[in-house]
Amino acid sequence: MTTTAPFCRERAEQAAADAALATLDNVRDRYLRAAKAWDEMASRAEKTAERRAVNEDAKLAAEPA
């Protein structure tokens, strides 16, 4: 399964919103950790997509016409 950057960003935003509503410190901290993790996954997904595009462009450029 491929996780897309927009999906991860959406989940990060939801976790941050849930953290803002949490009344217990440990629950708030858990949501904040989740938001950070989702944000990091989104960044990795974006970097992977960029590298994939560069690699595909390089392959196309290397093919004989």
C-alpha cells in the first residue's frame, strides 16, 4: 500500500486538532507524537515521489530515440 503525502498531511492535521481538544496531558502528548509521525511520513512520501520522478526522467532521457 502506498501512503500519499496529502493523506499523511490530513492525518497530521487531524491528530493536531485532536491534541488541541484533549484534556489529559498523556492523551495530548500521544496525539502530538502521532501528528509529528504523520508529518514525517508525508515528508518522506514527498521525497520519494520527487526521486521517482527524477529517476523516470533520467531513464527516458537515456533511452535511444
